[in-house]
Amino acid sequence: MRKIFLAPLLVAIPAAVLAEPMTFDAALDRAAREAPSLAASEASVEATRSTAIAAGRLPDPTLVVSLENFPVSGPPAFTLNRDSMTMSRVGIEQAFPNPAKRRAQQGRAQADIGVAEADLAVDAQNVRLETALAWVDLYYAKRRLAQLERLDASLGDLQATVTARLASGSARPSQALEPEQLRAAINDRRSELRADVTKAQARLARLTGDPDSDVTGDPPVLEVYGPALRTHVASLPRLQALDARARASEADVTLARADKRPDWRVGTSYGRRAPAYGDMVSVTVSIDLPFFAKRRQDPLIAARESEAQRAGLMRQAGERDLLAELNADLADYALHHQRLMNARDTLVPLAKRRAELDMASYAAGKLDLGSALLSSLALAEAEVDALSREAEVARDAIRINYTYGGVRP
């Protein structure tokens, strides 16, 4: 009975652990363990390594069982012991592919492992990047929502002030509706921000496996320095994956060229005849003769060489694409950083000062309540917009460092 009562508690423990808010680093670690795409890539690497064990090995031997020279006409027709050439034979054959082909097969298998490992590195980088961006999006979405909630809470005090003025006859009856109008506008904005929070939580849950994902702590502070980032381009996982595919194409060329060398086979057999005749032992050696290489092997070699050339060109194009993307991302970062500084240094202070002055004018009876409330709403929007700009800068820094920099999976 005690086990029965404890079972629900044991089931609830993992859910409680998953429900805890995650720091930035904890989210990355959990995604590295829980992301299904990474597990799939790791399985692919293991499968490729297992396949490589058989590469370049000798084929399995072949068992040969036959009945030879069985007469079907003449006096000994359909008999097994009346013709001296009739015998039952059992033997074994072994194929020996040429050594160059076997080495090429091993090289191709190692190239396949390199491709699988490079793809795993790309997937790991993508998972870390997506997790980092999802965490930052959730962090700033919650901060923007909290900023709007503070404005909504301050409307309660303003509503009390309006009620007191209505009671004293110093305010118009229609002014009692203005705080509610502002609250309705805030509710619309709150709905948008709550949707942003939900979307970010869903993205983070997809990567970490936590259905109730939440964040705690602060995002990392990452520096962005263009010249240093450009020196890391050649070692990026995306280019390493293209390099691995280029090596696989070169291995295909080597394998195609090895087909021009002959394979050979060796067989031995024991033939048993009627007791009146002696038994026989046979040994055979077979060698392929690639006489028609111009129509068979050479076209295949040319095709593999073209594919290898294509892989090399794709590698060059990939490096140019990455450099162009890096320059574009650096430009976006500079733009977003400048917009953030403008919001912090100019837009938010001006909106705050205007809201303070308008509320002071309203308190002195020099400004209507609607104008004062609009200034308060403009201040809230400016603060929320500043957080959005801060989020853009954080996203840019993470994307740049996790894609082009020294941050590795």
C-alpha cells in the first residue's frame, strides 16, 4: 500500500524538476541532451561508423555444389555411374577485389564518417543558436509584459483621483471613462505581448523538452568584433561540412579509378565420380579484363571528377556566402545598437519627462485628463519599444557569436 501511495509522488518529481525556470546556460545544456534532432544526428554518426567496419573487407566466400557432365543421350543417358565424366562437385570460391579498390572503399567510408560528424556539428550549432534565441525572446517578452503591467497598476491610483474630482465637481463626468479607455488599449497591447511569451515558451519547450519552460537570470553579455569573427570563418561547422563532402567526392573519384584495375577470384573444388573412376580436384583462378574502359570505367571516372569539382566550387561559394551573411549581420547589429542607444538616451527620457509634465499640468488643472493619459501611454510604449530594441541587439550578438565566432557546441 505504501508503494501505491508513493507512486504518484515519484511520477510528479520529474515534472516538478522540468517546471523550474532555466538560466541561459542551463537551457543550452538541456537542449544539448534533449533535442531529438541531435539524437538523430548522433545515431546517424554511429550508423556510419558501424558501416565503415565492413568497408574494404573481402567478400564472403561462395559455396559451390554442382552435378557435372550428366548424360542425357546415348547408352549412359540418365545414369550417374556409366560415364567417366559424370561427377558431383563441391567447392568454394573467394573473390579478391584489387587492393586499390579496397583502400578506396575504406577511404570512402572514412569520408562518410566525416560527413556525418560534420552534419552533427552543424545540427548542434543550430540547436544551441535556436535555444539561445528562444531563451532571449522569452526573457524580453516577459520583461515587456511586466513593463506594461506596471502602467496598468498605476491606473488604479489615477482612477481614484478622477473619482475624487468627480465628487468635488472639479472634473467632467466623461473624464471617468478615460482611464478605462486607456486600460482597454493596454489590454490589447498586453494580449500581443502574452502571445509573444507563449510563442517563445513553445520554441524553448520544443528544444529543451520542458513543456512549462521558463527563464531565470540574465542573458549573457557578448561582444561583437568583426575583424576577429572573420578569422573564424574557415573553421565554421557549415564550411567543415562542405569540406567533408568535398573529401567524399574525392574518395568517389579514387574508387571509380580503382575499377580500372582487375579483380580476381580463386576457387577450389572436389569432384566425386563413380567408384570405377577416380575422383578429381580442381583449382580455378579468374581475372577481370577491363578491355572496354573508354565506354565503361572512363565515363564514370569523368562523372565523379565533375562531381568533385562541383563540391569544391560549392565550398568556395559557401565561404563567400558566410562572409556576406556575416557582413550583413554586423550591419544589422550596428543599426540595432544605434537604435537602442537612441531609445535609451533620447526617446525614453523625453517620453518620461513629457508624461511627468503632463501629469503635473493635469494636477494643476491646466491639461485635460485624456492628454495626460496619452502621454503616460506613450511613455509605456517607449519603454516597451526600448526593451524590444534591447532584445534585437541581444539576438544579433547571440546570432553572430554562435554562428561565426568562437562559441562552439
